[in-house]
Amino acid sequence: MITEYYDHAGVAAYAWRAGQVRWVGYGYGSFLSDNGGLGGVVDYYRLPGPEWYQYRQEKLGTAYTLPTAGTGSKIVLTADAQTIGNDGTDDTELSAQIVSAAGTAVDSTSPITLTVTSGGGLFPTGTSMTFDNSKCPDTRCIRYGQVKMTMRSYTPGDITVTATSPGLTSGTVTVTCVAK
């Protein structure tokens, strides 16, 4: 007889199992498959996939609407932290989203380039980084018209980053590095 019980989150568990596996849900780079291990609900660059939104709706009742195809007008560039500290060991996550003239998110695969236009900011690839779906999975990809990347700096002062894409109005954000 299999005895079913529920854990603290109300998820069914089974007494006959020897253990439990918890998966963080992030996609990851791997040499073992052609798709680079893109099996997560959140991809390698921390962009939520459709499964993320479905899971949130199911578990939290959070309604969602994925960006739809449309014509992009500009790029909105934001940073999750306006200040980087600790002598460059902190970072900020930059998000660039293609939006329509009305300001709604657009599912677009137009290439996006993030460039440090002033200051000492660095991406993992240097001062510039391009996302281009025509080269996936060999390069950074765009999901629902959005890209994300971390940036840090070892030099105190203001850092300006610009997001560009052919035919779209650029987006800019400024972050300050405070050396301690």
C-alpha cells in the first residue's frame, strides 16, 4: 500500500520514496545538449519563460499576459540597483525591453546591444554585449523582446549604459559605483 501525505506547502509526497530532489528552475549552460540546458522556467540570463508565468498563475493566482508580436518603437533600459559598492564586488542587473509607441512590451527579436558609453562599467564580455536571436544558441538570446545582464565596476563614479537596436529609439540608464 502506498501512503500519500502532504508536505508543509500542500504538495503531495509519498512515504515510500527515499528522498526528495529540489530543482532551482534555472536554465544553465551545458556541453551535453544542443540547446545548452535550456530546461528551466527561468533562462540562463534570468528571463522568465512562459512556464514561469503559468506556475505563478497556478500557485499564486497571479494573472499574466505575455508580450505579443508588434512593432517596437524604443528600448526601455532599467537597473535593479542604482548604486554599486564593495569595490566592484557588487553588481547591478540591467534589463532592456522593446516597447511599442504606446509603451507596452513587444515580443520582438530585433538584436539589442548594451554598451557602456561612459564610466568604468563592465559586462562579462567587456564594455559591450550584443544579444541576437539569429545566432542562438551560440550567443545571448532575446526572450519576449527583453534581455538581462549583470554589470559591475571597479572604478568609482557614474556609469552610463545605452541599449540600442536598429530602427528603435535607444534607452539609457546611469548607475553610480561607490568604492569602499
